[in-house]
Amino acid sequence: MQKRKAKTSKKSASRRFNPVKAKLESINECFEQLRYGLPAKQEEYVEGDRITHSYVKSCFLMIIQRAVDINNAIIEFSGQTPPLQKHHSFRALHQNSTIDRETLDFFLKALDYYERIANPYEELPPSELYDASRELLEYGEAYTHQIERFFLNTSRA
């Protein structure tokens, strides 16, 4: 009898599983990691070691990728096929009023940084990455609030 109860609770848990909620938890964890690893002052970061720079770059890349994953899940949720290019996923969310124009503009700019970080042949000055990472923390919070609001409004409809 106990086994049956456990199976039932697992089934109901899997029905309640929300992939976007899980991705939001993951992106919030990445934001915490970035907050922890990013020095308070730009000079500290610029003069920091390679490990600090690599850590911040990794956090930046993870956050952007998780945001794209969230965007694609929302696009799929609406019955559409996710776009192949990352920037189109942000544009789609703006078009359906999930994110505002300011957030869209920031993430389009952040995608340029993403590409520069991911491309080993392009040099991104530490001061630029520091500033972009600070902005990512600010706009990332706005992004997650807008995504949460979208789901709150969707669940009420």
C-alpha cells in the first residue's frame, strides 16, 4: 500500500512539474553565483586573476543560455516552434508582451557580449565584461519578474 501511495505522489509531482519554473530557479542560482563572484568595484575585477575572469564569463554565458531556454519554453508553450537564433527568442517574447522593450534591448546587447565571450578569437576587455555583468544582474532581475508575471497572468486566464 505504501508503494502505491509513493507512485501516486510521484505522478502528481510530475504533472505539476513546470519546466520554466525549474529554469527560473536555475537562472536565479546563476545570478547568485555571479553576484558572489563579481567584485564590488570594476578596478578589482580588471586587476583580478584569470580564475575570477573565467568565473564571471562562465556565469554570464550560463545566464544568457538559461534565458534563451526559458524563452524557447514559453514559445513552445504558446504552440510555436522556437527560433534557431537566440535573439529571435527575445524578440518573440517582446512581441507577445512577455518582456518590455528595455529588457529586450538589453538582452540583444548582451547577446553580442555572449558571442564575443564564446568566440575565442574576439577579445572582450575586462572592464566591458564587468559593466555588462553588472547590467545583467539588473536587467536579469527585471527579466525574471516579467517572466513570472507572464505565468501568473497566463494561469489566471
